[in-house]
Amino acid sequence: MKTLALLLLLFSASSHAEIRPFVPGSLQQIQAEQAGKPFILALWSATCIHCPGELKTLAKLARRHPRLNIVLLATDTPDEAAQLEKLALGYGLGKQAQWVFADPQPEKLRYQIDRRWFGELPRTYFFDRNHQRTASSGVIPVEQLEHWVGEHVK
């Protein structure tokens, strides 16, 4: 019985990433973890109508480019972590780094991410190797994603 429990624990740990709380200072932590590497920060929500398509496209991109780093940031709450994990797994992004807003004032977190972002989703930030970033709101065309990956992910 203990062996079965251990195997289930190992399987679940390897099948998806833990969702971490996004609080003031978390963006700097994400950038430190991605130091010297280009990455995509994808902001989404379980209630966003256009987010599933965007996330499925990012999953396909990640499968075609295994060196691509994608960080998911849900603008929901930690109370919804189980649902967010399930959705990310279903979209094919279960192994990507995952975060969720964890502040009672989400506006404060939005402001720390980008003073010009007003909460529209999906919102995507492209960080190059030096962590210079560009932002895009709405669904991003596959061609634009492929172009960015071709330029930045080697």
C-alpha cells in the first residue's frame, strides 16, 4: 500500500507543476529563475473566453520547441488552484511554471507587472535573453509566436 501511495505521489509530482502564489516581488523572482533565458509570461484566467485557445497554441509551440520557457500566471485566486492546475494540464501546459494572483488587491499586482496593463486577457509578455520585454493583449497569431521563438529560442 505504501509503495502504491509513493508511486502515485511521484506520478502526480512529475505530471504537473505546483502553482505558486504571485505576490509583490514575484515578477522579480520569476525573472531571476529565468536569468539569461528568453521566456514567455502568459497571463490568463479560468473565466477568460479567449484564453483556452491561446494556451493550447502555446502548448503546441512548447511541444515543437522544447527549449521554450513558458510561465503561466493566472489572475484568479489561490482558492481556484485545483481548477487552474486541471485546466493547464488539459491545455497541455501542466509542466510549465505556474503562478496565481495571491493578493486581495489584484490591481496592485497588475500595476507591478505593467503600469499600462488594465487587466485585459489574455496578456502575453515576451522576455528576450536580457529580459527586455514586449507586451501583447489578446490572442496572438501563431505566426507571430513562431517568429519570436525563431529569433530568441535557440
